[in-house]
Amino acid sequence: MDTPFPIQILTLFPEFFDSPLKTSLTGKAIDRGHFEVGVSDIRDFATDKHNKCDDLPYGGGAGMVMKPEPLVGALEDAREKLPKAPRILLTPQGEPFDQTIARQLADEPGIILTCGRYEGVDERVRQHWIDRELSIGDYVLTGGEVAAMVVVDAVTRLLPGVLGNQNSVADESFCDDTLEYAQYTRPRSFRGHDVPDVLLSGHHEKIEQWRRENSRRRTEKRRPDLLDE
Ligand code: ADE
């Protein structure tokens, strides 16, 4: 793969990614060659005749654990394709994914995203074949696929050329640790609710000032934790 930013996703459910990778900005950016996504079916790397990818946990207990052989096979194959890309595991035990990490990953030569399933993956895989673990939030999903798609979306929109207008990345929420200001479009009055006068004034300084103030107040009220940082 020699696109500017190759991504390899390792999953037991490759079909999950069909539609999101075709849709909207993501689909267009792939068509234009800004990045490339390969999807590996972990099952293709199973080593037994039943293509088994999970097994009972040693020590007993509920649920199944992803077996090391298929997963490591898929990880080694991805490593060959993308030798310099960090190998990331999506798991609720990972570090919390945020805009700072999205920016870090956009600076990598590509990424390998491994989607965990069942009750988890064999610990030896995590320890020896994974570089970084990420969680998209404090809740448990049925697997890492949705989380991997979140990472793909947040990272690729930061790549050069993916968004038409680079200002929209610079301007937005989380760039300066505040939430975005309120936005309005036509009509000027909608069912008795009016657009703030200052936005219609054409006075750029006053508009800037209003937006800064609106953004600060919003952040104070909704996400004071962002200001503490
Ligand atoms: N897999 C299951 N839950 C997850 C989460 N919150 N983040 C990342 N991967 C997950």
C-alpha cells in the first residue's frame, strides 16, 4: 500500500465496515486517494479446521476469549503490509480516545486497528503484539468495530485534503479546549425564534467577540472539566 495514509482493520465482522467506508466524506476521501482502508478477516488466519477464533477462558468463568493464533496471524500479516504503523487494540480497558490522540495518530505513517470481541483477547496478544489500547468511552460495546470506525473517522478528517476547508479543522471545538459556539442559518426568524442580531450586523470583530464569549459560556456550563485542564 502506498497511499499517504494506509489503515488496516482486523475484525471478525469485515462486512460491518462496508457501508461506513463508502459513505459521505469518508467515501469521497478514499476515492480521492487521501487514505486507504484494508479490512482483514481474522477468521482467515484461523489455524484449525473449524476456523475457530474463540475459546473458553482458562480458570473458568462466563464468555469466550479470542484465541491468540488467528489474531497474531492477522497482526503479523498487517505488520508486513504496514511495517511502521502502530498496532492499536480497541477495548474498554484502553486509554480514553480524544482529539489529542486523534492528532497523534494522524501524524503516524498509518494505523492498524484490531477489533476485540467476546469477553476479551488472550492477554499474551495484548502484551506482545499490541502497541496501544484505546477506549472510545466508559461503556461496553459488543465489540471494537464501532470504536474502530470512530477512530477512523476522527483521524482521517485531520489528514491533509480530506476536509475541503482546512479552516473548519482549525476553528472547531477541542482545538483550544472549548466547545464550539452556537451556529445559525436562514431563516432569520423561525417559528418566533430569532437569530442573535450581532450575527446579522456584518461587524466582524463583534461577531468574533460574541462567538468567543458564547463558546466560553457553553464550555463553563456543559464541560467545566475542559477548562480545568
Ligand atoms: N469494545 C467494547 N467496548 C469498547 C469501548 N468502549 N471502546 C473501545 N472498544 C470497545
